[in-house]
Amino acid sequence: MRSLWVRCALGAVAIASVAAVVTLAIGAPDDIVGMWDTGDGAHVEIYTRDGKYHGKFVRFDDEPPNGGLDAENPDSQLQGRSLVGVDFIRNFVFEDEKWRHGRIYNPENGKLYKADLELKDGMLKVRGWIGIRLLGRTVEWTRTD
């Protein structure tokens, strides 16, 4: 009787261990939260607010677009604001191991793009597009924190 109990307990531990490994492999929604280097001189903080993922510029190593102002914004009242602190990654939700259904604002042209974010091999793959996803562009960001 005791050996049956031991085998059941060991089986339960093995199943729990496999489940933990699978969970780690899939990743968690908050895995992208933190600081990221965009590779073109900008540093971005990704954070959660109201259950969604957002990102804002925190600093620029090189000369920022338009002298650091949101000069290309279609809203003329926002054209004089600093890009530092601007949420340009907006309203992403974690679904099917990616962050989806969000938008990315490009301060260089004032346009808003559909986008997906995917964490792969420690890199954040940011894919933005207008129209269909196939015609988009992907860039990779590296974690800085």
C-alpha cells in the first residue's frame, strides 16, 4: 500500500515538474515589462496599465526625431510636446504567446501602425504594418535592465 502511495506521489511531482517547464517555455505576459534599446538610439520602457501593455520613450542616445519634439503629430496641439514620456506603444494584450492588437506610433511621420510584439531568444521582435501584416517591417530590441 505504501509503495502505491509513493508511486502516486512521485507521479504527481513529475507531472507538476513537466507543467512548470512548459509554463516557463511559453512565457508569461509580463516578460516584456522593463527597459529596451531599440537599436537606433532610443530607450523604451514597457509597462502595464489597466491590463494592457504600453511603452514610452525614456531617453535618446542619439539625436531624437524632429529635435525631440512630436512635430509630425497630426494633432497640432501635441506637436510641441517632448517625445520623452510619450506612449508610442499602446494597448497590447497577451494572446497566443505574443502581445497583439496594439498600435505603434511613429513620431518621424506621425502615423499609427498596427503591430505585434514577440519575445524570442531574449530579443523583442516588434512588427508594425499598415493594411496587411505581410507588408510590414520587423525590428529587434534588446533588454537593457
